[in-house]
Amino acid sequence: MGKFFVTTPIYYVNDVPHIGHAYTTIAADVLARYHRLMGDDVFFLTGTDEHGQNIERIAREKGISEKEYCDLIVAQFKQLWQMLDMSNDYFVRTTDERHVVAVQKFARALLDSGDVYRGQYRGWYCPRCEAFFEAEELLSENLCPIHKRPCEWTEEDNYFFALSRYQDRLYHLIAETGFVRPEIRRNELLGVLREGLQDFSISRERVRWGVPLPDDPKQVLYVWVDALLNYITAIGYGDDQETFRRYWPANVQLMAKEIIRFHCLYWPAMLMAVGLPVPQMVFAHGWLTKDGQKLSKTTGNIIDPFDLVRRFGSDAVRYFFLREGAFGADWDYTDAAFIRRYNADLANDLGNLLNRTVQMVVRYFGGAVPAPAGAEEAVDRQLLDLASGLGAAIEHALDQVALQEVLVLAGNLVVEANKYVQLTTPWELAKARKGGDARAGERLATVLYNLVDVLRLLGYCLEPVMPRKAPELLAQLGLDPATRPNWTQGTTVGVYPAGTTVKPGQVLFPRYEVE
Ligand SMILES: [Zn+2]
């Protein structure tokens, strides 16, 4: 039992939420829900990044105020998180007064740290990235390598943070601790460190929509610095020391791989500068493609999370994105793969297992789950051994943020349980029992009890991924999903209360027929 603070990046409101945002946030939600089940004191944070020149520009184009524009986009993020059953404890916005005040406190501490100096910035600036580029990073004709639009040659007086002074400490943090996962991202950062770190400018003179520096209100804080600080302002930095101490440092900070430099170099160095501990782990997941092509709004190659939830339900979407590709790797999405996995894993393997088990309890025992009877057989032991190891195996996978592995483990138990039905042939046992075979009657009771008990354990272990369907599954087994056992009890085999009456219900995952 401990505390568990998990974060997503705060998402930039330059556009409506897309599948990348959903992917990271689903993963964070699943981690948060598992840790709550395990009895941890959990804080799950997400939110939106709303400052910067980009937002100024978009609002101006739309003829509304920056705040009005942000509110419109934020409403869509909140709607998607509701549709996807996100259980975040807080939603931080960088335009929140509380955030702004705390950011200024941090900026003051940073200015006092001795690691900030005034200097002149000259460089190529992409207003869309809100970032400066080295000349050699630009494409031909000074185009931004990301947006392929012209960068502007910019000269202005800024405040700089002496990142270069943190070279050795960051090298140690990244090379010798579990700070960055997965391994491929650690190697990438070590490469950056070997080239030597450059100081970076933490303020902007040309930007208006942001947090003014405490002593120099003509400068606003660089939007990335402002954004990174959400992880501490949201839990009380600067105004609620008790909550801040309770949750900081973060246990896991999740994000897509393109923003690890900010999170693994700038962020820990700034924390070190003001004497705060660094996060325990930064985990970067990979990129999705669709049909082998890069996702792009321009070409229309998109995966619409709103549409997927409407068609398949939140649980299926949450399941698919964590199960299909390894968390941390790049992988390809196809509609066909989604439908195949939905029908095979959910409708067929898990849904049918529940359905046929409940039906057999009704048919052979009038709906009351029998107590196991007679001697245990090897086939029983094989299933129960796998089931009783599931809880510990899930814990281990979660420590590694191996979310696909969690679902592979649960899926293996589903497959094993279906195999158990084939091997024990309860319908044959029922026939033999009818013919007066008492031994067959005992076997039938044991087999059905074991199936119900394994389904209970699966329902319990899958609830963080399927917060709607898992309680439905447990309800069909006659259990009250509201009375939750603790993790140890929930993952123990043989604790289903025999004699309980099952409650057959709707098909858990109706088969999806392709039109
Ligand atoms: Zn750009």
C-alpha cells in the first residue's frame, strides 16, 4: 500500500482531441484503476495546455478571445474523457488562476536559483511548434521539420536556464536509474546528452498569451515551462503543501515519444534547480499509424476516438488499444484488426465463456452455483494454478507499465478456461448424472464451480480495463460489483460463495457483423 501519482501530458488545445491523446489517457486511467484496486492512494492527473502564440493566432483567426477558444476545445476533451470512462482525479488547465499563481512562485524560485541569466536569443522559430530550431535542423528554405512551414528568424532578449550545468546529473539520472522507459528512449536521450546540452530560453518577449514573469511582466514564461509545471501546480505546489508532499514525486509520467526531451532533460533539471525531487519514471509510448500510413488530418488518414466509442463502446476501445500493440512500441491500426479482435477476444472468448457457464449453471443446477465436490483432477489444477498466478503476474507487468502483457495474461486464462470446458465436457457429465452416475454429478459441480470462480477472478482483474463490462460480468455471476474485495482476496482462487444464484443477463459483447 502506498501512493501512486500518474500523469498524462496536458494536451495542447490547438486542435480537438485525437486518438493519440486517447491512447495515453486510457493507459493512465488503467494504471490508476489498478493501483486503486490494490489499495494505493491514487492521484490521476490530466488536463490541457492553453497558452502560447499558437492559441493567440487561432483565436484571432476565429474572432473570439483566447479563453473562449480554449473553453470550446476543453469541452471536447472533457466529453471524450467522459465517453471513455476516465477516472482522473483532477483536470488542470494552464489558464486556471491557481496554476498561474503557482507557476509564478516557481518562476521566482527558478530566478533565485542562480541558474537563470539574461541573454539574447537568435534563432529560427516555428510559431506552430513554438520552438526554436538549429539551422541544420531545418528543411530547405528554412521550413520547420515538423510543420514544413517557414520558420522566422527571431532575435529577442530572454531569460535563459543554464541546462548545461545539469549535464552530469542528468546523465547519471538517465544512464543509471530507471527514470526513462522503455530502453530505446533511454538510448536516444543518452545520445542527446553525449552531444552536450544547450541552455534554453525560458521566456518569450513576443508572446502575450501566457504567464508573465514575476519581475519582468513584458516577458511571458515559455509555454513548455508553463506546461511542465502543471504536474506540481495541480497537486498543490505553492498553495497546498500537504497534498503536494503527499503525491510528489510522480510515480509514472506517461507521454508519446516525441516530447521526451522536454520531460527527461528540461523538466528534471528545473526541479533540481529549485531543490525538488524528480519523477520516478517517465514512460514514452510509441506512435500509431493506420493502414501502414502516418496519421494525418490533411490526408484524412485518422482514427476517430469518438466514432469508435459510439460503435463499439468504451470498454472495447480501451481493451483494443492496450491489447493490440506493445505499450512503448510503434504499431499499426486497421479497422479489420479492431473488428477481428473485438469478435475473437471479447465477443467469442470472454463473452461466450460467461454466457455458456451461466447457462449451464441454470440448466444443470437451477441457477445456484454448486460447491465443488469429490477429488480434484489434474485438469482442474492446471486451470486453477494459472488463475491463482494471475494477480501476481499482473502486478509484475504493471510495475513495468507492460499494459499489453496484462491483457495477454488475462486472455491466456480465458483461453485456458474455454479449453477446460472442452476437456471436461460438462454436457456429457450432465447426461451421465441423469443416468445415475454420482461421480459424474460431483465432477459437474466441480467443473461449473471452477468456471464461475475463474470468471469472477477475471471480472475482478479486468475491471480497470473494462469499467462497464466487468461489473456486468460480476452481476451475472450473482455478485454485487459494488462490494469490492481487496486485491489479494479478489485474486485468490476458490473464494466464490457457492450457493449464490447466477443472474443471466445481456450478451456482454454482441458480435460485430461487418456490413
Ligand atoms: Zn513547426
